[in-house]
Amino acid sequence: MISADGTLNFIPNRNITIVSNKSRHEMRALVQIPIFPDSPIDEINNVIKNVNQTITSQFPAITQSPTNLAPYHCQTVN
């Protein structure tokens, strides 16, 4: 096993007590896109939508369209 810093770690078989395979079911990815508060939200959402449509059509393993968790313009309170 290789650590995040690149260290190669050896684990003796006698120390392995549980093995889990989490790649058998639905997989998700969280993509965070930082934007400036005064960014044009509608334009950003359109770009995200267009990219998602292009990507999902190229990869048949993607079975659902991505969900944008913050698709709406947030109004600031003065």
C-alpha cells in the first residue's frame, strides 16, 4: 500500500483481518468548483450542464446525469 506521501507500506497477511470491496455498487464523485460571489451563476450553470451532457454521452458507464447541488442564484442580504 502506498501512503499519500508516497511511502510504500508493507502489511503482513496475518495483520489483514477485513477486506472490503466498495467498487461493486453505485459510485459518486464530488466536484467542488470555487467561484467568485459576483460570478454569473446562470452562465456557470449552463457551462456545467453542457459539459455534463457531453461527458455522459461519451461514457456508457455513467448511468445517470450528474446533480448540481447548488444550481440557483443566491441573493445576498444587505
